[in-house]
Amino acid sequence: MRDVLDELLAWWRDGHAVGMATVVATFRSAPRPPGAAMLVGPGPDGAPPVAVGSVSGGCVEGAVFDLASDVARTGRPVLERYGISDDDAFAVGLTCGGILDVFVERVDPAGFGDLGEVAADIAAGRPVAVATVVEHPDERLLGRRLVVRPSGPAGGPQVSGSLGGERLTGAVADDALGLLAGGLSDTLTYGPDGERRGEGCRVFVSAHAPRPRMLVFGAIDFAAATARIGAFLGYRVTVCDARPVFATATRFPDADEVVTDWPHRYLAAEADAGRIDERAVICVLTHDPKFDVPVLERALRLDVAYVGAMGSRRTHEDRLARLRDAGVPDGALARLHSPIGLDLGSRTPEETAVSIAAEIVSARWGGSGRALTTTRGRIHH
């Protein structure tokens, strides 16, 4: 939706009904990813309908145009699958051999009153997700939407709308928050009443958020493993070190960027530029006071999700003393995860990275870090 949002919003503000086709799932070599969208709306001054955007790069656009025109008129949403076949590969099929699931719905002010606020969030870079029922045994629920934001006026998640039942609405809201945290869109499958291991109901979650950042300070072997698992978790990973001989892209192929700079100076510049938000995680792996104390002094004053520092318990006590001398208050020091990671008995860099990642996930969702066999109640926090 993001690619066609300006045109969609213009039609919506003018009170027009628009047919919107969205790719919700792909298989094999499909030409466009999930989330790609095409609009069919009224032409100017009574001209025939026009199309904006693309769901297939041209392969099935004609068929989707006709379907979206019908949906805009009738208001009945449709989930359609397009794939190659001997009979119609060059008519309405995909010549690339891929398969697309395309959901077509009508968008107008009456049916999607939240669109203006959603568009404002996207424009401002505020995380927001739109969850839409694209398949359900009860056709009355097709096209139902849920708007999910990670933080509302009361401080907790904000959910508006309903998918028809409390259980389904709650399950989708929880899962949408998880997708938002990673900046990912996906089609989720449930039972008709929201059963997580069921089938029959599919919900497409269009998550609009930049990937959260992971900043790894210290270009060591543990940093390479941490960058790898950070990328796996969906973070945009930056490795920073003041030593150019160690801070090289070759040594950190999984990082999105490798920066040669003093850690505290780089962090300060990124924070001042507004590129560090409350989802960011900071891992200080240098365990060298001349590097880690200045960067931790700055990091602990930022509103971020996690700050961890590597080192022995003796190093930790020395680090705390140095940070207190630098004027960091005890309240800020209490946010420091040091020694970094959960107690998994880790030995290798890869095992240590798993330990760090586990602590980050636990901090994000409020998990205890204990074995689930020793706990009671909900598994998902």
C-alpha cells in the first residue's frame, strides 16, 4: 500500500470508492513481493477508470484491473490466485512461472475511516500495521480490518477495529505487534475463531515501520556472530569500531553497514540526527574502558529498548564505578544489561550471540528467561 498511498489518499479524501488489489502471498518466482498493490479508481472529469501501481509487473494486470473495477462497484472483496497454466499463461497467467495470491477490496471513507490517520503515521515514520481478513469461512468477515500501533495515548499498544471475534482480534493484534517490531509484513493463518494452530482463516498484516536498529560496538569475533543473529531477527545492523584494520565489510558480511569511528562519537551523531528510536538495541562488546565507558555514558541516557555490555563481573564492577564517576545516575545504570546475555553456559561467539539475542527478545516482550517447563500461564507476553 505504501507505493500507492498518495493516490489512494487523494481518492479517499474526495469520497471516491477505489478497488485495491494487494499481493498477500507469493510462491516460486513471483514478480512482485507481498504488499505490492494496484489501485483502480475513477478517471478525471468522468473519464474511464485508471490504474495505479502493479501486482505482477504486467503479467496479470488486465485481469486484476477488471476484478478491482467490479469490487469497487459491488463492495464484495475477493481473494484470487494467479499462476501459470497451459491454457491461459499468456492471457491471465504468470509467464514467469510464479503464483500470486491477490486480495481485492473496496476502499472508501465509509469502509476505511482510519486511512487518514494511518497515512499520517506512515508519513511521519510512526510504526503502524493494518491487518485485513483475506480468507474466512464466514464471508461477512472478509475485508475486516484492524489497525495496530505499538504505543497509544495510555502508553500501551493501541488497537482499533475488530475482526469479528475477541479471540481472533486478540491473536492478530499480538502477532501484528511482533511483525511491527521487525518491520515485516506477512500473511498469518488461524482457525476461524483465532486458533493459532488452526486453518481456514488468513489475515494479511501490512506492517509499516523501518527495521529497528542494532548497533554493535567493537569489531571482534563476537560482534560478527551478534551481527549475524541480529540480521536474522530483522534488525538493521551497524558495526562500529575506531580501528580501521578491524572495522571492514569483509569481516562483517551480515552487517548492513560497518563504520570506522569512535563509538561514542558515532552514537551521539546518530542520536542527534534522529536515527535512534525506542526500538533500537545497543551491544557494547569492546570491554575496553576507553571505548565502552564513553559510549555507555551516552547510550544509557537514550530512550532505547536495550543496552548491553560484554565483560567479566570484575570488568562490570569497574565499569559501573567509572560510569558513576562520569555522572551517570543509578536509575540509568539499572538499565544496563551487564554482563551481557542470558545464562546459557555459552562458550563460542555463536553461542554467546544466541545468549545476547535471547536477552534482547526477553527484554522486548517481558519474558522471564526461564525454561517454559518451569512457568505457568501465557507463553506469549
